[in-house]
Amino acid sequence: MTRYLLDVENPNLDGYEKAGGYQGLARALSMEPALIIEEVKKSGLRGRGGAGFPTGMKWTFAAGDPKFPKYIICNADEGEPGTFKDKAILEKNPHILIEGMAVAARALKAELGYIYLRGEYPKGKDILQAALKEARGKGYLGENIMGSGMRFDIHVHLGAGAYICGEETALINSLEGKRGQPRLKPPFPVNSGLWGRPTMVNNVETLANLPFIMRAGAAQYVKIGDPGCPGNKLFPVSGHVEKPGLYELPMGTTLREIIYGQAGGIKNGKRLKAVIPGGISAPVLPPDAIDCPMDFVSVQKQGSMLGSGGVMVFDNDTCIVRVAHRALEFFERESCGKCTPCREGTSWLRAILERIETRQGREGDLQLLEDVSRNIAGNTFCPLGDGAASAVLGFLRHFREEFEEHIKNGCPFGPDDHTRTVIAR
Amino acid sequence: MENFPAFSPGALARLEEIKKKYPPGRAALMPALHVAQEDFGWLKPEALKAVAEYLELPEMTVRSTATFYSMYRHKKTGRNVIRLCTNVSCLVLGARTLKGILEGLYGLAPGNTSPDNRFSLEIADCIGACGSGPAMLVNDDLHTGLDAKKVIEVLENYK
Amino acid sequence: MISITINGRKIELEGPVTILEAARKNGIEIPTLCSHPALELWGGCRMCLVEIEKMPRLQTSCTVTAADGMTVYTETPRVVAARKAMLEFLLINHPLQCPTCDKAGECALQDLTVRYGAVAGRFEEGKRTFPENVDDPIIVRNMERCIMCTRCVRMCDSVQGASAIGVVGRGARSHVEPFSGGRYNCEYCGNCLNVCPVGAIMSRLHRYTYRPWQMDKAVKTVCSFCGVGCTMLLEVRGDAIQKVSPAFGKGVNNGLLCGRGMFGYGYVGSPERLKTPLVRKNGKLEPASWDETLAFAASRLLEIKNRHGGRAIGGMAGSRCTNEDNYVFQKFLRAGFGSNNIDSVARLGLLHAQGLLEGLFGQGAAANVITGIAGSDAVLTVACDPAQTNPVMGLQVRAAAKAGRKVVTIGHARGLRRHRTHSLPTVFGAEGVALAGLLKELLRMKKDSLPGENLELEAAIKEFKLPEPEETERLTGVPRAAISDAAAALKDVSTSSIIAGRELAASMDARRNFMLLAAIGYIINARFFLISERPNEQGLIDMGCAPDLLPGGRPVSLHTFRESYEREWGVKLNPEPGLTLMEMFEQAGDAVRAMYIMGENPAFNLPGGKKIMEALEKLDFLVVQDIFMTETASLADVVLPSKAWPEKEGTYTNLEKRIQKLDRALEKNGETAKEDWKILAGIGKHAGLNNMPYAASSDIIDELARVSPLHAGLRLKDLEQEGMMWPYKGKPLGMGGHVPLLPPMRTMAKAMTTDAQMPGPGPAVEITGVVLEIEKPLFHSGTLSRHSGALLDIVGGPEAKMSPETGKKLGITEGGKVKISTANGEMVLKAKIEKGLPAGVVFAGNNFREAGALGLFGYELEPESKTPVPMVKDLEITPL
């Protein structure tokens, strides 16, 4: 199996060059920008940040805008709980990202790029800074890249703790020193982004696919994984599995293969109870759904989404209400407050779930959870609120009895420390 | 060149570097806040005012941005800041128990500082260590695979 | 043409607008909370959701631009359900305090709840709580009621440019605060509370005093504080102004107001208002009846006229009085007593500035629309701080800056410190030198490519001998590179605005300053704006309250002009121009034996304070008309109480030369006082003048329209909506292509041969490296504001402001007492140390009793215009 994302011995430039590093950029430098975009289109690469938008098409929009300067932003604000794939690229193979950004810059004629790195990854910043220095030293960045006359440099911008900044317009606001709230679209960042300039925001993993595409060619790339959505995908696996960790697998690998084939199955010989396939915003799936191939379309058909690909596995002793409650604590805390349904709705949902978990649930609470979720869904400014609502609806769809049980008799798994404290209070 | 006595010389040097990377105005605000937080310990009003003065921004602009992000601290913290992740992946592996231990052992409630001023505890929402949870950041150091025993061992190294 | 369908109705749109606008224009109401016409699109409250065919999600109509062929439904069951849901979300944390909330009755949230039906209380968790905050004297915040529409914050940031309040925190815990969390440190424009749809931010001035539905009326009128002439609504109950409200979409200000306009109305209801006429008897002012007083004043004036001639009577017209008042005032003196000794505070600079500009470019050279400033490619401000003195005009400059236009300030414009691209902070008085430096750079950069529209002017410009850059740098204290950068920013703009302060004209170098300004203005295709500190300062000039000008700006010395006035008034007029303002005081007790002062306080508001007092005391007879017992009134022989601005009808002319209508808002308040024109007509009647038979102020406008060629055909009803812009329907004074000041300009250009002739630092004399300057604060402007409780709560007393460096140099610390003494007198003030003030300057205001810093200034007269140029002699500033 081809592995190209994390296939290096060490994060240094030497190691990266040995693995074929910067050959993709060399090829890109020999091509007309329009042809690079064509190549990326042919590769069928879809964004790895969660939405799965075709990268080549997004580039075409940005390239089509006559305004200059243009900016490249790498979205390294990996905040989706259950996800640690971008962090691995940043820390273990930073040059693949730098090369990817340089390719994008060549395609879009940008001269400056920013890596928006989440504040919780301070070590990543040091590693990136070191790698950038190496790249500048070897002429992969700077005034005259590889002797081609191309000019491009990258700054690292450290976030400060805001999940919403993973949304590209919120990220741009944040990079401009503002509160990280999403902007109205249109105008889209490809036309009016950072400081009103055409701006290409791509996820770390998306950009990390580019060196391989440029080096091996789109024709090779499309042979990997699902023909409708080719390439490898990083799957971070967490929760109750024997071998949690990060797996680079072709798009379309089934959940079963990921959980049992790669991650060693459920820990301590227990049974699988539930799996969240794409980070906390993706609705939970029951065990009978695990033959689902992990690609954008198939997961959606199951009523969930591929999202970040963060696979969160829960065994049969997991309290789903507790999981739901903690998930909503997260959404409440991370709601930016801009729009009414998300700001008020997430805190309401959290409050109801907190009651249910702490044996204060009432009859009608499940109906209320559904109503509030439906009132949020589809009415919010950005997808964060939708994520919260669909997460709750997902838990209710597959584990309604467990919620009812909580309301009637309390937690069948026994309260944990937290629940005890609340009940005592 | 104006004088900014509120900042230490080291912080001022870093601010000068930051200024070079961004266009004038607001864009340098977040990195400047990071520097101010380190320099002042937390973003007390004087720190926010100093940043405002340095970047020539309205004070309220600085405060409004600063309070949006959870990693900027708006009250005094202890010598070490613990950011314990209790999000779902860590939760199901026992993160709440760890929280209880911190509370019992060090008198640490989320958002508060231990009476001896040694630790402050913040609850984190995923620190990208789900594959090796439960996990926490102590200052800039990541600690993973925590359990009741290990969390105490780790924290004993921070005075 | 864009064609859309809303609720089955076909709607044709001229251009791209949002669905919300399209609907509203066609009478279809879509509820909103966060959108506001003065603000940029937001899309946060989600109340305006609508269904659009082919779009699966509901869309916010406030943000979606109508596209051809769109089919929109605004009240389907799905839409209504969504709106109910949004209301439920907003209400879960909103306290149900409607019975005690001042907003009830005009609360958007309350109205929507009524419209869509209350929701069953399904929220049983605890509501979010925030204590009410009353740390601020003017503004009360109730953050529990806040629905996070952020209109206030966006107003404060984007429109006001003050950024004094902001959202703190994130998500459900976010709320709005000033930096301190309590008291505001802001411009108190009040726009935050004006746009709050609920009762979260409110004024404390009228708290708990009435319910909105109990208001008797809201009267649209024009503000009484400065020359911008903002339109506002006076909300009246019980014959008292309860509050001032904005009139969004109306007037030059489009709903925006400043602190003075918004909160400064308190003086109207002040118990200190003069109530009865007073006559000096045995050295004391004693109450007297109207009839007795008017007769007494008439007889004394006649007596003096008979003994010394009409020219022994002088008059100072009122910058806060209406055009009608001022027209009658000059007619009273001219036609009644044969005196042309009529002048006003316009003499302090505006008149000369305008004369110089009009001399070069023709009448109306500074009659430009304020709202055009924001759209200029560049704005240049010289010797002024528009954001403080004419605040709403300042907002136009800020808007230009926000839109990325070039904004260059010459001198000290603190109100624009975050809203400009180039600052040339000259030493005080050297603004003209900076203009010379700027012109030199512009000419160097433009080489010979001047516009080519006025060759005579261009020839003169090219003849200017301008100082070398190093000389400019030495005299102004501004680095030559800064001047060069500013010139580069201005050189290629296609439209621009220049805003000039009166200090540029109140200078021995006034003529040169304006020649330079005109030259620059010509090169950068500028429209000119002159700062005007008083609401009807322009009206004074246009109504003929100047010793040489008849109404409509016609020289009194020319027979052709005089004739029509003589015919209308039925008397022969004195052709010889009268004395100017300062000359009248200088000749008091000598050539001038009596003075009539209407609504002005020269003892306080003119340089040379002590001298003015002495002059007034030397008079045989002094009549003062005012609403308060001012320093001047207390010296008078007769004091006549006049009506205040909301108690009378009439018109003001703003700095654009737009005539606007005041409407009477109060009936009984000030009942015992009279309109200024009525008082004049009353005295006139006793003096046997029968040519002032006015029954109402409209009769005066009718007469003006008959007699003044500029105002020919003007009718009061033409002013109802937006007022009327110069030249109305009348004839401006024709120049016939002749620019009278051009020849002297060329002469001057040739004479400017040596750098030594360039003006040096002044007008304040430099002593120990520190100069004294008059501060023109945002919250006070002369003598009315000290009777407004709210403004006193914001800034309660006089202060001497200085930068930390200056304080250090003088040994003065924050809060300490400072003695300022000059040849003219001394006073003691509290020191305020403020960062960002220019070094070497101590600022003192001229707003509080016993602390008028203008009184510390002497003056010299600029020979040509007799404009007083304030001067300080023997300045000493010491800590006490």
C-alpha cells in the first residue's frame, strides 16, 4: 500500500528529501500555474478539513479573481474533538505541508502564506518554525525558489483557543486580529478573504496531498482508494480500541477494517456499542453500520458524515448520555455567539442533557431535545450549530431507550465522580 | 521611537519582530496578546492597555478580541497552568476521575488556582491527543496516557 | 432590471438590493432585530428568515441579494415556525421585566412576541443573570436583556469609530461592556442606545419618568449646538423635552448625533433660565414688566442716537439665534438707528475665511454638502479637529478613513488620531507653513501638470516662493518626509475635501494661509468646508450681521445693492461700513456709547476678557438679550429674557449654507420669555419704528425673500424636508468670472521671496517652551453646556490638560492644581495628564464660569479683516 503523508523517518529536511520531498514543487515550478490547477482537478482531490469540497475547483475560483496580492492560508486549527491528524503532519512531516503550500502558491501566484495553527499545539509551532527556517535555507521558500524566480514565504500564526476558527471565514477574522466569528458569504474568501484579498484556505491534510500529486501525477493519484474520491486519508482512531492512533489508509476503507483490522478491535474484549465516524460533529453510528466505507458519500448515506475522519469508538460499558452531555458542553463553550439559535440553543441542549445525566430528567425532555435541535438545525449562521443539533439527534436516533432509562431510573452504568458531585449538590 | 515601559525589554523585542510580519493595525493583535500574557502572567487591564498602546488600537478592541479566545487568561493564574482535556475521547477513558483527583489533591476547581498558587486548572476541549488519552497540557508540555497514578507523578515535577 | 416575486407579488427592482430592502420598499414587513440601515450586514439574529424557492435552507433576507427570477415567501408556516423558534431562543434568557422596563412599548422583542404569539415556557433552567450596571452617569446597561444583536457595538466601531464598547466573552456568556466594565470612556454619542432594539442599553436621563406611549409628541428639529445642523427629534411630554431621538435616514447627519446634541438639552429646562426682564436701578438689576422695560430700552437708545448719532450704537448679533432674529437685529440697527456697527462671533475667523475663499473662487465656495466628505478620495483637515468641534462632520472624515481613503491632518486633530493616513502635527500656529511645504511638494511631484482649468490661478501658484523643505521642517517641527508622503498621497486624487478651522483665518498670515489652501485645493480638486462652532454662525453672515454686508452678502457701500433694501424698509441707509466687533469694544465709551448684545456672552467668549469687561462698563447703555444671566448680562442696564431654541420657530443656516427649519416643541416652557425678534420689534415700536410689523417669524422670511436677492423666492414650506441648499432659488453675488483676490494673490506670491516672511510659531507666545491653547472639547461648547446636567456629569469642571512630558517639565502631576497667569489675568485649574497630547502645550477650555481661558488671551487685530488674533503675553504656568 502506498503511504505518502507520514512516510518519513524524521521531521528534518534531510529525511523529507530522501523520501522524495520537494520534487513535486520542482515539477510545479516547471509548469504553468493553470496546468497545476488542471492537474489538481484531474486528481479529484477533495478537501480534508471536513466539507470535502473539490480542491481544484476552489483553486479555479481563486485563480479567476483578478485581484492581487493573493494569500494562501493553511488551516491548521484542528479543533474537532477526536481528531489529531493535522497535528501529526505538522509535528512529524512539516515539510510536506510547506511543499504543499508552495505548490498552491505557485498555482495561485501568491507570495505570502500563513499557517493558522491552533493555540493548543505550541510544540507544533516550534517544529514548524524550524522547518520553515530549513526550507528558506535551501531555497524552497524565499525570494527565488529553486532558482525559478518565484517568491513565496510563510508565517505561522498561533491561535488562542477557539474551535470556530476552523471555519475558514472565522479563521480569517482571527488572523486579522478580530474575534473569530464567521463572516457572511458571499463574498467568499477566494474573492475577498484576508484583508479583502483573494485568499485560498486549505486544510493541512489537503495541502499535504499536493506534493504526491505533483510528483507522481494525477493519473497515479486517482488509482489510490475510491475512484470517486481518491487518495489516502488519515484516520485518527480513539476511544475503546486496542491500538488507538493514526492510520493512513485509502479513502473508502470500511469502518470495520479501521476498527478491527487496523486498531486491533475493541479493548479488553468488550463489544462495540457505538462509533462516531468523523469527529464530534458527526452523528453517532450503531455497530450495524460499520461496514460503511469511509468516504464522503457513503458515510452521509448512513446519516452521518466523514468530517475530519476522527473515529471515536465506544464499548458496551459507555454511557451515551454522558458522552452526549460532554459533547454539548463542548458546543456550548465553542459557540461563537453570533447567531441566536446556536448561542442560545447549544446552552439549552447542554442544560437539558446535564439534567438527564444527573438524574433530574423529566418526562418530555427527549421531545424537547428533539425540538430544540430541530429549531437549531438549518437556521444557524455557520455549520457549528448544525453539528451540535445533528449530534444530539444522532444520539437520540440510535440510543433513545438509554436516555429514557436515565430519566426513569438514573444511569445504568453507575454515576462517575462528576455525576456524584452534581447529585450531592 | 516611543517608549513602552509596560513591557519587559525581551517582550518588546518580540513585539518588534511580530510587527514586521503583519500589516499595520489589528492583525498583529493575537501574537501581541500571547507575548503580553507571558510578560504580565495574565491579561490584566494594564496588559491589555499596553498592547492597545503599542499597536495603536482602541483598548476595547483589544479586550473584546482577547476575551473571545479561551487560552487568553483574564485572571491571575498559578505558576503552572494545567489544561486537562475532558472531551469525549478522554472522557470515556476516565478524564473525569482525573479532574476529581486534581480537585481533591490540589484543591483545584476548573477555572481556579490552587491555594498555594502552584497550579491553575482549565478544562480543555480536545488538545489533539485523543489517540493517547486521557491527556493534559501543563504549560506547553503535553502529557498523555494519564491515569490516577501518572497524573500525580507528572504534576510532582511542576513546582 | 431585476424582477422577483415576494408572496406571489411581482416586484421590479432598479438595482441589486437585499430581499429585506426589496420587501420593505414594497410594504412587505419582515421582522428584524440585528439589521439596521446605518450598519453593515450582519445576519446574526435569524429573525428575518424567509423561504426562497430552490434553496433548501431558510435564508436571512437581510443578507441575501435579490437575484432576477427569485421567488420568495415571507410568512409560510415553515417561516413562521422558524421565527417562533428564534423568539423562543431569545426569550429563554430574557428577563420578563416589561412592567418595569423603560423600553416596554417601543421594544422590538416585545412587539415581535406580540406578533408571533408568546411561546409556552419550556425553558426551566436558570436564566443567565447580569447585575444592572449604573456606574456611568449617562448610560445604564442591563445585560440580561441583551439579545446580542451587536447593533450598539457595530455602531460604536464602524460608524462612530470610537470602539468604546465591545462584546466581551464568547457564546452564551458574551455581553457588551466598555473597557472598564463600568463607566464609559467614550464620546457619548448615544448612538449605542439609539440602536438598541431592547432595553439593554438606555439613557439614565429620563429613566423611570414616563412610558413611551405617554409621550405627547416628537418634534423634528435642528440641533442647537454647532454648525453642522443635525436633524433630531425632540420627544416631549408635559411640555418638557424627555429625550432626544435620532431621525435615521433624515438630515445631513442621517440619524447620527453627538454627545452635546444627544444629551445636552438639559439647559432648556434649567431653573436658572431668565424669567423676567431686568432693569438696573440704583446699580442693581431689578425685575420689571415687559412693557416698562421695552419702553425704557427704546427711550435710552433714542436718547443716545439723538445725542451722539446712530453710529454711537453698536450691536452684536447672536450665533444661536435664528435667521429671523438676526435679520431683524441688523434691520433694527440699520433701519432704526442708522448704524452699521453690527457684528458677531463670525468675526473670530469664519467671516474672514469665507471672504478669502469666496474672493478666489466666488460666492458659495464653501457651500458644500457634508455627506460628500465620506465619498472623497482624500480629506485634508487644517488647524481643526472636526470630530470634536463639528462632531458629525468628523464622522464623515472617519467614514472616509474607514473606506480606505487618504486622510491628512495638519495640526492637532485628536478626534481623528485613529482615522487618518497622514498626520502633520505642526507646532501651533505653523499650520500655514505646513501648507506651504505641502504645496511645494505637490508642485514638485506634479511638475507642470496642473489641472489647466484656471490658468490665471495657475500662473499665480507658480509664482509662489515657497520655503525649502528643511525650512518647513524647522518652522513646523514636522519631518520633511512626512510632508512629502502626505503630498504623494494627495497628488493623484480625483476628488477631495478640505476642512479648515477658523484659526487659519484668525492669524496675521490669514491671507497667505488661504492663498496656499486655495492653491492646494485647486490642485487636488477639493470642496471646502469651514468649521463653524455655532449653530447659526453662517446665518449671521447671510443675514447681514456684518458691518459691511446687507442680507444676502451684498456690500452696504454699493448703491445698487442698498437701494432695494431702502425701498422695502422705507428708510435711507448709511452707506459707510460700521465698526467691526473688536473695534466696537475698543471704542466703547468713546465713539460707541451703547451696545445691544443678543444671545452672546462677549465678556467670556472673546479674547481679552478683562478688557472686554472694562469696555462694557464704559458704555452709557448696555442691553443684553439672553436665556441665562451670563457674565455679560450681569453688566447690562437692561436684561431681556429670550426664548430658547425649542421654544420658537425659525431657521438656521448650517456650515454648508443649508437653511433648515426649527419647529417649536415646547409651548409653556419659557412662557414669560419672548422671541428675540419680538423683543427687537417691541423696542422698535416704542422707538417709533413702524417697519417691523411681524405677526409671526414666517413674515420675516417672506420679507427676506422679497428683499435679499440671494433669498429671492424662498418659502418656509420649501424647507420642510431637508431644508434648502445654497443658492436656494436666489441669485448669488455674481463675480462675472472675475476673481477679486487673484491680483493681490499674485502680488503676494511675488513678494514671498524670503523664508523669513513665512510665519513662525504663534499665536501663543512661547515661554519656557510651553504654550497655552484653548481646548475645544467634545462635551462643552461655550456657555449653554454648563447648564446641561448630563454634560456636567461627563466632564464636571475645568481642567488644564497636558501630556505626561509637559507635566513633568512643569512639575505638574495628575489632579494637582495649576496656576496659569498671563498679562491678562490668572486662574487656577485642576491638572489632567493625558497621553497623546502634543508636547509643550497646556490646554485649557473656555466653558466654565470663572475659568474661561480665553480671558487669559490678549489679541491683536489682523489689519485687513480686523479679525482678533489671540495672543498670550507673559505666560507662566506653575504648580500650586
